[in-house]
Amino acid sequence: MSIDPSYVLITGASAGIGAEFARQYAAAGYHLVLTARRVDPLQDLAEHLRAECGVNVEVLPADLLNPDDLERLVARLQQDEAPVEILVNNAGFGLGSSFDAATAQQHLAQVDVLAKVPLLLMHTAITTMLPRGRGRIINVASVAAFTPGGTYSAVKRFLVSISESANLQYAPRGITVTAVCPGLTHSEFHDAMGQVAPSLPGFLWLTPQRVVADATAASHRGKALCVPSVPYKVAVGLTKVLPRAAVARLIARTRNY
């Protein structure tokens, strides 16, 4: 239990990694603000956590591509009463197609949800946290950020870069920003794209529990970057020394575009 229970705002909280962030923070005594497009699973999770952990859980259904919904999230971050002291930018999606097979609008929507929205919420959170002199932000990126994997990889790389920059600038003022870069994780990610999950060895698959535990530990330590599990740490290291064409071939079976 945290000494001074704070509110954590989590995007994409209805399933997978986002729901696991909610479970682990609630178990630690934090109050929650949960947002996602799907209302029913969000409400079910909120009711369960209220009963199981005895914490307050606010539900703010939102489509991050809807300006009005996004404005409500910005307003909640700016709220002085029951302030949000931890922001988890987790919402995201893959296109499941090659660059030319998806429309330009689909690519732009991916850029909005995976880069523009986290940037807006992160900026709002930081400007609100600065007067208090404390706060934490976790941006869920991906190991794809270190690979040539189309729009998805490009925006995840942006998220890593902006997190590292913000952490350098604001950690001395009490606000840490951590980019967590998981590899393949058991979730609804591939189902949402209408794809069958890649058939790869079990050690390459992470659980949401592992990803969130590593991410929150890294955040508490003020680390700018977190890559869960040794195999993926090694993989990220290899992307820095192998030719880009070789890296592209290695990730072809798991590319999210």
C-alpha cells in the first residue's frame, strides 16, 4: 500500500497490458482513472477492482480519435482535486498489413493514437505535475521501436525518444518518464488486427504481468527505458550492430506495420 494513495490514469485499460496496469496499481493501493473505447469490459474491471482492492476507480470511456473525448482526458489530468500523479499511455493498435495495403488515413490514425495523443497527455501531465514537484509517466512503446517495421515501429521509436528526452529534462524536478518496450506479449493485440499470433518459441512470449511488473519497477527507479526480459534486451542490442536488412528479415514474422 502506498503511503499517500494517488490516482493513476491508464489509457487502453479494458484488456491486456492496460488492464494489468490497473490490477497491479490497484493492488498497491492506488486509485484509478481508466479509459478505453469499450465500455463494458472497462466497467467490469472497475467493479472488480473496487470490490477486490477497496480503491476508487473512475471510468472515462473515450475514443482517442474523438477530440471531445480527448479533451475530457486532458481536463481530468488538469484537475486539482484527486490529482493524477501517474500517467500510463498504453492505448494502441496495429494495422496488420503492408504499408501500401493500408490507407493513408489508417496510417495517420495510428500516428495519432500512438504518438500524438501520448504527446498531448504527457505534456498536460508534466505541466500539471511540475508545481507539485512529483509525478511519473509510463509510455508503452515496443521493441519494434528499434526495428524497421513501418509506421508502427516509427511511432514507437518516437515514443522512446520523447520519453528519454523528457526524463532527462524533468527527473531532476521530480517527474520521471519511462518508455517500456515489450516484445511479443499475450494479449488481444493480434486478434484486434484479425491476425493469428505468430508461432514462435514460448520463451519469446511475455505475460502482461511480467511487462507491467518490470515497467512499474523501472518507473519507480526513474529509468528512462525498460525492455522486459533478457531475450529482448539481447535482441535490442543486436539491432544496433546488425545490418538493417538483416534485422528486417528477422522480424518479418512478427512485424506489426
